[in-house]
Amino acid sequence: GLTTPEVGRALPALLSTGTARASCERLLGEADLVKFARLRPDRPAAEEHLGRARALLQAWDAAAAGPEVTDAVR
């Protein structure tokens, strides 16, 4: 498996533009604390983390779809 920084560096350019790479690394770093340090966030913190993960995936999905799909939805 890859470490969190390795995942960030392995992202395709399309998915690592702007703040996407930093967001990914931050989310994975927080998940590392749960997995390796056995941190147990409270429910609001876990829900907030999940929301940010979903938002990142949606942004990646939109980026991968390209501008043609975005223009067609408008």
C-alpha cells in the first residue's frame, strides 16, 4: 500500500489541481489517526470528515467528466 504522501504524489494531474491534493492528503491524514493512533472522533467530527470526503469525490468526479458535461448540465 501507499502512504498518505505517496497517494498525494500519485494522483493524476487532473485530480491534484488547486487544493484537491492538499484536501486529499488532509483527509487521509485524519483517517490515519483513526486507523493507526486509534483516535475516535465524536459523531459531529466524523460526519464533518465524511462530508469533506464526499465533496472531494464529487469535485474529482466533476473534473474527470470534463467541461462538456458541466456545460450540458447548465
